[in-house]
Amino acid sequence: MVRFLIKRLISLLVTLFAVSLVAFAIIQLPPGDFLTSYLTNIAADGQTASQQVVDRLRENYGLDQPVYVQYAKWMGNILSRGDFGQSFEWNRPVEEVLWSRMGMTLTLSIATLMLTWVIALPIGIYSAVKQYSPGDYLSTFIGFIGVAVPDFLISLVLMYIAFKYFNQSVGGLFSPEYENAAWSVSKVLDLLSHLWIPVIIIGLAGTASLIRVMRANLLDELRKPYVVAARARGLPERRVILKYPVRVALNPFISTAGWVLPGLVSGSIIVAVVLSLPTAGPLLLRSLLSQDMYLAGAFILLLSVLTMLGTLLSDLLLALVDPRIRYG
């Protein structure tokens, strides 16, 4: 197991270096830079900036240096001091802007992930064990709706229902009176009263797809000879199903841990914009549109790190659950 872990860590470090190169290259691909976007915006407002001012800003931000020098300074500062650079648009250190949104983002992501697993696992098992039953057909129908209907449309419907029938303020994660208030029991309860809408919306598609995955894998396992032999020995049906078939069918659930969290962080941008959520998604979109390169690069690098750490965790869990992976 130790050898398996060392191999995975070495692979993670090599991948992290490659991802940092790709992330920095991606944010450099659009023509121009942040100053280009900045000058375009002030020109639209009828203002102008002298060439001297532009040159000074370009020098201050290091935009007059070659790309490889910018990358070396960026990665050097990250590795040595944890400094991700200065956000051009916010005129603040990137880590301050980043972490101001990550708290709510992780709260929303973890709540969504828990809801997804708690719902998808038992329904997937029931749907496989009771194949072609009314409950199976109902879960299949709901699953198809969850996969097919766009998240932003569900957002609008739930916002309407929450406002009209529950008299609840919609948009954001807090009521106006708690938006800038200090943390207290009342603010936490207010957060929970608003959290259910984005959790249901973001988790619906993932829950629907995991139900289908669990159903398909468990159906495949239930037809194998070792299950038939266990039933022939007279073992209780609950033990026959839960001891081995469900354990093997869980492999796809564990293997998806690598992309679930970054997918929740980056994949819910449209929902976050519609619901006015103070999460990382809209900030990432804004940094890409304004070519705020250090902020956008930090976001892309963070999502990549989350993906790699999730993949490492899923590899270790799979190795613990299934010896064929550990020794294969």
C-alpha cells in the first residue's frame, strides 16, 4: 500500500507541474491582456489614458516581460510564499479575493455532495433490486428529468415557488439584514433556510446520473454466479445484496470523487449567476472576461489541484475496497 501511495504522489507532482503550465498558457491565449480590456472599458465611458500611464501600469503588473518570465515569477511566488499575485481588477492580493468566496463555495459543494450520495445510493439499490417495479419506473422518470432539464430553468422555477408560496427572499445565501452581519445562530439558520434551493438545483443532475450508474452496475452484479450461489445456500436476501454486489457496485461512486468537487465549484456558474450566490463560480467567470490573469490562473490551478487530490483520494479508497486495484 505504501508503494502504491508513493507512485500516486509522484504522478500527482508531475501532473501538477504540467497543469500549471497549461493553466498559465490558457489565460495567455486571448489577444491582449488586462490593460487591453481596461483601456477598452474606459474608452467606452469616454475617457482616455496616456501612453505613459499605460506603460507604467504595464511595468507595474509585469505585463511587459516575456510569458516564461511571468510564469516563473508566478510559480516561484506561489511555491516560496504562497503568493498568487495581485488581482488587477480588485487591486487586492489574489488569495484574499479567492478565500473570500471559497468558504461559501465549499459549504455549498459539501452540502450538495452529501445530498447527492444520500439520495442516489439507496434509490439506485432499490431501483436495481426492484427492477421494473413502479418505484423503478418513477426513479427512472425523475432521473431523466434531472439530466435533461437545464439547471438555470429549475433555478427560476424554485425561486418562483420559494417567493410565492414560502414568502422567502430569493437570490443569495442570506436575507438582506444578515448579508453583512456578524456570524450568529440566527445568521446560520438564515443560511440554512436559503441553502436548500441551490443544493437541490446543483445536486439534481448529479443525483440522477449516479442513480442510473448505481442501478446499472448493481443489476450487472446481481446476475453473476456468486450471487446465485449465495442465495442457493439460504443466506438472507439483505446480506446477499449488501455484502458483495453493493460493495462492488460502489466502485463507480468512489472513482467519481476526483471530479465531483471541482465540478460543483466550476460547473454551477450559471446557477450561481441566476441565484446571485457569493461563490467562486461567478468570480471565475468575471476574471476570465476581464483577463485578470493572476486571479483566473489561481482559480484554474485550484480546481486542478482539487481534481488531483480527489483522484488521489478515490484511488486510495478503491485500493482499500478492491484488492484487484491495489495489486493489479
